[in-house]
Amino acid sequence: MAKTFRQRLAPLLLVLASTFLSLLVLEAAVRVLRRGEAGGKEAAEIGRYHDYDPILGWSKKAGSRTVYRRREYTVEVAINSRGLRDPERGYEAPPGTARILALGDSFIEGYTVPLVQTVTQVLESSLNGAGCPVQVINGGTAGYSSDQELLFYETEGHRYAPKVVVIFFFYNDVVYNDRQDYFGAPKPVFQMGQGRLCIHRVPVRRPTSPVVPEPSMEAPAGSRSALFEWVRERLWYGAPGAYDLVARLGLWRPMPRMKTRLELRVYERRRVEQIDDAWTKTAAILASLDDRARSRGARLLLVYVPSRLEIDDRTWRLTRRLYGWDEAGWDQARVAQRAKEIGAQAGFPVLDLTDALRRAEETEGEPYFTYDGHWSALGHRVAAEEVQRFLARHRWLEGCGGLDAGR
């Protein structure tokens, strides 16, 4: 009898020992992998290499350098002598070279990837490779909204004499076009008067406190085990239902129910007065940029940059779960549709990147970083390809073979 018990116990102990050893090996492997990840989580980075600007609120320091060390990337950012994350350029283009000016926020500044992988550099390289001599000027600055991009064009961007102005539009531009600060950093704001835009409070007041980091949907830490955290994060991002199911066993806390920030209410189907007012101002800003570009002989293209929750249905479900959104009251495509309506009314084209980025995610990999939320190198490449296709289809650039001008 005792021998039979020992015979049964030995395989069980062997299985337990094997399982324990496997977990130790997995724990060690995850720790080694995480050692290669840069620390810190994504936040608004105004101040690291930015100066106070009395018109724009902040601008990049000419000649400055910094290194972003993030969980998913480590990237050096170098600013040229004119305050752009761009190669050195004069205001006057080389003979026979057309220019495109890209306006936008951190997606266009592109601090999540090396300079050569940014949408502007990929587009420039591709156009030149196709026999089209073009320089694509990177006018993007982290944290900017459409109002600052309009002011940048008026004060600096137009000096590069672009034939095409491309403004990249993100969902949070709507609300911040109607605010006087960006997470604690003072910024300019336009007022509406008699149907016209009027800049308010110039110069912009100087900041008096540190910039507040932007809230994220990152899974909260709660364990010393790297393997445990790895499993928990995968469920948080990929299977929120399973995450809460495991939480009932007491292994971690259930997902919190977060308060919906105003900038996210642009996805709400119900009428929100503050959002409607912000859209009205946004439409006026974009129409003004179009008018000013036309007055200088340039064409305006608005490129709609979807957030990760617009191209990834799992992220959309996670967002709805975190904020308690009902399916009927919220629309994943609402912001893109409003942007297209503004373009149609004002008379400038809108290029929506949503479908192209969805296809890339299905066939090539992740166009967005998981924890950061900005484009990966793939996202930048897809955006550049779509802009180039638009330019070719509409023949917006002269002397470029298949890209010859003609409306």
C-alpha cells in the first residue's frame, strides 16, 4: 500500500517540479525581455526640448537634442537650426524642387521613431525615388492643435513656399482648438466674432506649473512577478472580459470605471454643447488655413489620423468597457465623418487613413504602439504611401511625370 502511494506520488512531484521549473524559466525570460524595454510611460512631453513662444505657446528649441526612453522604443530627437525635427533646409527650395509642408502634432513630429522613418521623410524619399524632386518639410510639434498649426503656417511655415500644405488631424484637436491650455501648458486660442476668427490673448501667458501627464489606458502595476504582469497586461489589452473574470478570483482588481474626459466625447452620438462649439471653431480654423494657403498659391489637404481605438476593434471594446459607454450612444467613426463634412463644406479634400491602417494591422503587423498609442514605423509608412497615392491620383505636383498638376 505504501509502495503504491509512493509510486503515485513520484509522478505528481515530478509534474509539480517541472511546472515550477518552467514558470521560473518563463519568469526569467520575461525579466530579460523587459530589461531591454526603456522605462516610463507615455505622457505629454512639452518642456523637454521646447521653449516658451509668445504666439504658439511653445516651440522646439533650435539645435536641441533629447532622447526619448520609452517602454517600446528609444529614439533620439534632434532639432535643426530653424526649430524643426527635419534635415537642415533653407527657406528657398533648391531649383526645380517642389515643397510640401506637413502640419500636425506628435504623430508628425514623430518622436516615437528615428527621423528617417517619420511620415515626412518616408514620403520625401519615396517621391524622389519616383523621379519627383520634392522636399517634405516637417512642421509637426508635440501637443499642437489645429489653431497652433494655423498660426505656425502664418508665422513660419509659409516661408518655405510650399505648393501643398498637408494638415494631419487627430480627434483631440477638436476640443483643444477651444481651450487655452494643453495639460497645463498655456496655448493660444481663437474667438469667434461675427463669423470671423480673432486671436485671443497674445502674447500667450508663460507657464507657471509643470505639464500634467496625459491620462493613459495602461494597465496598473500590482505585482513583483514579471510573468504575472505580462499575463495580466495581455488580458487587459486583448481580452478585457477575461481580465475581469480572473479578477473575481482575487488575483487582481477589476478594471476601473473611468470618467469620460471631454475630448473623448467627440465620439458620442448625443449632442454635447461644448463639443458642438469646438467643432464650429475647428471648422473655421481649417477653412481659414485653406483660404490662406490658396492666397499663396498652395493647395490644402487634410489627412485624418485615426486613433488606435478607431482602427482596432479590441481597443474600441476596451475603451467602451473602461468608460462604461453603451454601444448605441457612441460611434467609432464619428470624428472622421465630421472632418469629411467640414472639408466638403469648405472645399478642401480629406484623406481618411482609417481603412489603410486597418488593412496594415490585418496583414503586416501593428501600425500603432500598444502602450504609447502613436504610430510605429509601419504606421508612418502607411500614412506616407496614402498621401503619395492621393498626390498621384489628383496630379498635385508639377513636373513629376505621373504626378503632374491638374485639378
